[in-house]
Amino acid sequence: MSSEVNKDGKVDKVVVLKYLKSLPAPFIVCKGKRNLAQRIKKIAEENNVEIIREDELVERLYEFEQGDLITEELYEITAGILSFVYSLQEEK
């Protein structure tokens, strides 16, 4: 999950990504703003989902709809984040 924080320090937007080997690219699981973003973040925390703050990426991903595959221009940055998340999971 990637999030964007507003000036008050609260999560303002979130985008949840998932990668399946059977698909050509990660896809948008869900996204939300303001109160919905807070609820998604809470659910993610309760389920030990890694949360990465990446404001620029969230802005770009927020243009997509739920279920959309990300575009090639976002592969590199998304791959870096997913690699980081997977390395954190392996450490646990």
C-alpha cells in the first residue's frame, strides 16, 4: 500500500497495489481519499500490510481505477517498492 500524507500528518490518499505472477503488471486493488483512506490504512495495519509513503507515486496511481494494471512508465518505481516490501517480509 502506498500513501500520501497531508499537512496535518494524516493520510490523505492511499492506493493498494498487488502483483500476481500470472498478470503482466501490478494492479490497483483499491484506493481512497480522506476518511476512506484512513479506513483502508487501518485495515492494512490490522492485517500487517506494509505501508509505504510515496506521495508522487500515489498521485500518479490515483488516476487509475480499481482493477487497472499500472502502465509501463510506473514499472520501475513500483518494482523498487515491491522489492523493498518483499525484502521486509522475508526478514520477519
